[in-house]
Amino acid sequence: MYRNRLHLTRCIVGCTCLLPALLWAQPRCEDADTDALDLLERMSRAGAAVGHRGLATLQRGGDMRVLQIHRDTDGEAITDTLTLLTGQSAQVVRAGHPESCIHPGHTLLRLQQDAGDVCGVAAHYRLTLEPGDRVAGRATRKIIAQPRDMYRYAHVLEIDEQTAQLLKVTTLTTDGRPLEQFQYASLTLSGAGDADPDVDAQVESQPMPAAPYRHPASHPDGNVEAGPSPLVPAPVALQWRPGWLPDGFVATRDAAAGPRQTYTDGMASFSVFLETVNTAMQPGEGAVRQGSTLAYTRGLSLGGSPVLVTVIGEVPVNTARIVADSVRLR
């Protein structure tokens, strides 16, 4: 679950190469920082353009993990390898990701480029651009993204001045408390020639249980074939959808039925899972948080059938509760 924070590993959510049309008109944002929007647009394109290898830390409260990240680009496809160097050995490999595929979240970061759109993500976040600290020995510029409502978190992004790679990101509550922080400690860009052979040899010498990630593929008829996920419950036949979403969140795929639906606003994302159960659920709810990632579950009755609704993602508990309560049959 170290996906999201690496600009290349938000593995709990799926993506497709197709973004549904936006069905609302965004308000004009006279206070939008166009320089910050331009830098976010550059960042959204940088991941597919530059291969890199680095060591990074992921801090969640008192728990800190050390990761090795390797992105290999060959001009047509991207292969990401994420290796956990502390705690239990683990490795996630995502291979064959098309460079031409534009994730819905990246598309949202580019909306300000459309004619007449001066908002982009600034419709939902107040953006401030400042000089950043040095991260992994590289100069950065800092974007502070404060939410315009209570339904999302604040983010501080530190972006490489030269390549627009995301080098550090901190997720904060609305009152400024840090929930999670990811940052590179060292970074080698493709062709830079300063890779650390000792670290690479150490990682490659350890047996790692690999977990391949299969990117959803678009079929000619527009349907999406999604790879298996250990978080997806047994398939259900109900046609359902959330009746409420925070403004700015859009679906990452058009799914009228199925056990999972995923949404993003370009900065954060969450998934809604629906599982049918055999007996009626007792009233109540449950929530578990790890860093900025929340898992919220409650029982509902849809069409006379008991179901279990789970919201997993980087949103406050009140947002997850409202989304779960709003699930209805189509």
C-alpha cells in the first residue's frame, strides 16, 4: 500500500487510459496561482519521461519504512519496481505500463490548459508556490495545497526544479498535523551515472516475493479489463453507485456494476467496494487509519439485500462516511 506517495505507486486504486467527460462547470478561480498550476502540469508529465532509481522513506506516525524505487522507461512502456528494505521483505513490480496512457489524476492536473479553464485543481485547493528545501541533494520548488472544503486533506509537494519529478510529499490534516510523509533520500536519473552499486547489489541478493501489478487494458469496444486485486470482494450483480461525492472527484473508469469504483481529484483518491453478505448487518461502523489512508466499513441494505460497503483512500473519515451512506442502486 505504498502506492500513492511515490507519484508512481498508488497501487490501491486502478486507472484507465480513458477519462469520462466532466459533467459540471467548474467555478472561475480568480485567486488561482498560474505558476503553481503550470508546475503541477509539468509534474504530471514528468513521470513517464524520466527513468530513475532511488532510495526513499515513508513516514507514518512513529513508523518509518525505507524503500528502493526503480522506474525504467524504454520509449514505449514503463516498468516500476518498488522494494521494501525494512521490515518484512516485499517487492511490487508493475510492468508494461504504456507511456501514452494518461491517468485520470494526471489529466485533472492538466485541465487548466483547456481554453477558458483557469481553475484546474485550484477549484478545490488553494495553491501557494514557494521556494523548496533541498531533497535528495536537488533544488526544489514547494506547492502548498490547502483544501477549500472539509472533505479532503492538505498536501505539501516539493518538486525538482530541473525535471519536475515529485521528490517529497506531506499529507496534512486541515489543522496542519502531518499524517504521512514520503521523500527521496537519494535519486539517480537515467544516464546520470551515479547509481549506488552497493545498494543495488544488496537488494538484488535478497530473495523477494514479487507481486506483479497488471495495468487495466482498454478493449476496442471501450470496455475495461481490470487485473485481479486481493482487495476486491466476490463479484456482485447489483447496479450501484455513490449518490454523493466531494466536488472535483471523478471516476477513474465507467463502471455501472462490479465490486469496486474508484475516484480521484488529481491530488487524492479513494475506492468504494461493495460486497454482498448472507445475513443482515448489525448497526455500526468501523474505521482503521494508516497514515493518510483510511479504511471505513459499514453495513447497508440495498434493494432488500444486505451489503457491506467499504471506502478506502486518502480522505477524512467524515468524507468516507457520507460516501458510504450515499450508496444507492442505479
